[in-house]
Amino acid sequence: MSKLSTALLMESYVKAKGLKLSPEFISMLETEIRRRNSSN
């Protein structure tokens, strides 16, 4: 996950929500977004 740019991570999250992908996948993205936000 760390190889994804933050912009691509955010884009992936928005698309995943829009496509109603699995809650587990969306949760994984949310966890990574929170991790990156807390390290700034």
C-alpha cells in the first residue's frame, strides 16, 4: 500500500465507495488514509 501515492489512494477510495466494493476493501483504504494523515 505504501507504493501508492496519496492522490491515487484517495482516488481509489472514492471510486471504491462509488462502485460499492467490498466493505473490507474500503476499510483497508480508510485505515491507510488514517495512517497517512496521522503521520503528517
